[in-house]
Amino acid sequence: MSKLAELLSEKRVLLADGATGTNLFDMGLVSGMAPEIWNFELADNIRSLHQGFVDAGSDILVTNSFGGSARRLKLHNLDGRVREINARAAEIAAEIAAHAGRDIVIAGSVGPTGDLFAPLGELTAEQAVEVFIEQIEGLKQGGADVAWIETMSAPEEINAALEAAQHVGIPATVTVSFDTAGRSMMGLTPAGFASDMATRAEPPAAIGSNCGVGASDLVNALLDLVPAANGIPVIAKANAGVPQIKGEHVVYSGTPDLMETYAKLAIDAGARIIGGCCGTRAEHVARMRKALDTHNGGTIPTLEEIIERLGPLVAPPSTKTSGRGEGRRRRRA
């Protein structure tokens, strides 16, 4: 049994961590710089980020390797260092976890390549699998417990990443960003994505949603995603509110209070792994820890309740998913 599966069997809900990119920007990362190079040049900043999340109560640390594929690193002339960069990302997280005094899952972040698949683009499925194998091999070498495939949009890319993880021999999770009228940019719906994952010969260790356009939209996606997951543990990793432009900076509207409320609603909606994405700092994660420790579960929220407690949807679905609402008022354990 993998470490992730063991913790899921021991705990009702696991707490993931918060943002990587937006927190690194607060530390001085500038646009156009590869965050992954900080694993070498400013490793203490990465250690500080991970330590803050451990201190806030996270059970899962996501590595600083989101853009660690050769296709992304090529933009920074770093594509010859893929295994080295990803291994170091996992090593730093593992260093912090080793002193946590409790079990911490090292989740090796695997983001999209940024390329379109043929026939819309030049990337073939075979090439994508090889790209992800190289990255995931590095993450496993550095000590990652799971390939944390995140912010995905296209089914072809999800399939390639999962095939790569299977080839490397490491468990994998998948999260999709449903940020376009309730769908991913490439048209995946929460229910459709979950159904596809649940019918795979080897389903992922967990599935869910991350990033997107705000906590309200993500919890709303859970209402369709959880029933279709057919028992696969579901991940919720929402942005801390909605991004807002203030001068030269992007700030997120979500307060620690809002993220605590979001965590409670995500529990009620059926999520088993809850964390934050863009804009989520350690203080937000600490309040989510409080929610996980004190909230005993309630009725599955309605859309109206989500909006009342978290604010309006930013990108509401254009059509209702059939079957939503069946059994919604049952209580979550």
C-alpha cells in the first residue's frame, strides 16, 4: 500500500498544502523566471515554503516542479536537466518531511506541457508519454511518493501522464482545472472526467480539481465530480478566492476565514484531500487544518448555500449536469 493510500485509510480527510508559484512571487520570483531553478539557486526559499505548510498542518507537500517537463524547461534552456531538477524538487520536500514528526506524503508536481496535441498541435501522444516519463523518473528518484498530475485540461494529456506514471511504477493522482463555464479549457466536465477515471483498468489513487477561478466554482464542481468518482478519493485544491489586479500585482480575495469555510463545504461535498492553490498561504492552510479537525461533516451543500457562504460563481456552467442533486441532503460522515 502506498503512503497516500495508508494515510487515506487512517484519516477521514487529508490536508494538502497551499500555493507554490504565487508564494514564490511574494519571495521575489519574477515573471519569465523558471521557479524550478530555485531548487538550486534559492533552495532555502523552497525549504521555507514547505516548512510553513508543514507547520500549518499539511499532510501532503507538493514539490516545486510544476513546469519541470522538458517541454516547459526548454523555454529556459533547462531541458537538459529534467531529471536533476525534478529529483532535487522532491529531495527538498523530503528533507522537510523527514523532520515533521509525522507521516507526510511527497507529491511530485507534474503540470501540463503547455503544448497542444496533434492534430491541433505538433505534440503526439507517444512524445508526451516520453516527456512525462523523464520528469516522473526524476521525481521518484528524489523521493516522491506519488505523481501529482495537476491543472490538466485535455484527456490526451491526462492519459499520457498516467501512462508515464504507470511505466515508472509510482502511484498517480490527477486534478483538472474547470475554469471555462464549468468545464476545462478543452471541454472536460467534472462528471465526465470522473467517470472516465473511474472506468480505467487502473484508476488513479485520487482525482479532483485544482486552481480554476475561485473556491465557489471548485466546490460546485465537486457536486458533480464526487458521485461520478465511484469511490475514488476526491481532491479539492481551490484558489484562495478570486484573483484581482492591483497595480502591478495580482492578489487573491480569499481570507483565512473564507478558506476555512471552503474546507468545511469541501468536506460536506465529499472531498477526501483538501488544500489550496494560487494565493493560498500558510495562514490559509492553518485555518483549513482547523476546519478538518473540528468539522464533523454536514449535508451536501446546494449551489445556493455555496454562493451564500463563498460568493458567486465566477464562471458558472452553461448547462446543468443531469442527475445533480440526487441524495444531496444526506449527511457526510
